[in-house]
Amino acid sequence: MERTIVNPVIKDQVTFKQTAKDMRGGVTRLEVTLMPGGGTPVHYHRNFSETFIVHSGALTIQLKKRTLILDAGHQLTVEPGRLHRFTNTTAAAVRFTTIVEPGSEGFENALRILYGLAGDHQTDEKGTPRSLLALAVVSNISDMRPGGAGALMIPFLGLLNFVARISGYRRRLVARYCVHAQ
């Protein structure tokens, strides 16, 4: 299994420093290089917290209507259930560590699937899967629930994830891009 993955579309890079398997579920620790304009939509996780520790550059984190800029040496923990998003609004790459507690093999697999789909030209220019089934699978296994207006899609994504599971599409995605199926 590759420890470092690169999204060839958006040029972001993730290095798995500690995986849930390595740490017996304790933590997932990632080193991330986020390119200018990169980031996530507003979302929350039900089952784990995320801690962001910035090493270089500036990471913008939105918590509901509050926006924070984390510079090198600063960190923030987002607790489960809290709406957030992170972005790089600067002209330079930002390097940071993300610690997911407890660790999440699903979160790790979702990143591998997203970057793999990008490598197979199955995403748009922002790295979002073109397939709604793939988007539903990634959302489900990563424990990433949309927030804001996107929350209206949760039942639809749940249905699509069910279709992906019974059709074998979810298993095929995991088999193609991850080491072992969930």
C-alpha cells in the first residue's frame, strides 16, 4: 500500500503517517499538502474528531459562520458533529497534519478512492467524482456528512450508497483503490 498518494487533478498530496490499522483504531494521522484553492465543502463527522496542525502556510477553517486562519504552529480540533470546512485561500501550498480520533479506515479508504478516481479521469476539475454512486460511497465510508443546503442530499446519498452496496459497486471501488475491502 502506498503511504503517499497524489491527486493528479488538483495536485494535493496525502501521506499516511499512522493508519487506523497501524494504531489499532486509535488514530489516523495524515500529512497533507493542500494546493491554492483546495479544500472541502461544509460537512461534519459523526464518529470522530479532526485535529488540524499547520506546519507551513495558512489554512482557513470555517466553523458555521466563524472563520479562522491557522498559521504555522497553530492547531484546532473539530469535535464530532460540528459543521466545518477547510480551504487554502492563499497563493501558496499549505502543509498540515490531520489527526482523526478515533482512527478511521473508512476515511483513509475514501481518500484513496477519491485520488484513484482522479487518476482514472473520473472526477471533475475540483476532484469531485463524476459518478453519484461513487460520491455516495465516499461520503458514507468517510463519515463525511454534508452540511448547509447539502444536508438535503443525505437521504438521497443513503439510497445511492445502498444501491452501490447491493450492486457490488462499493466493493469494486474498494478493491480497485484500497488494499482490502471493508
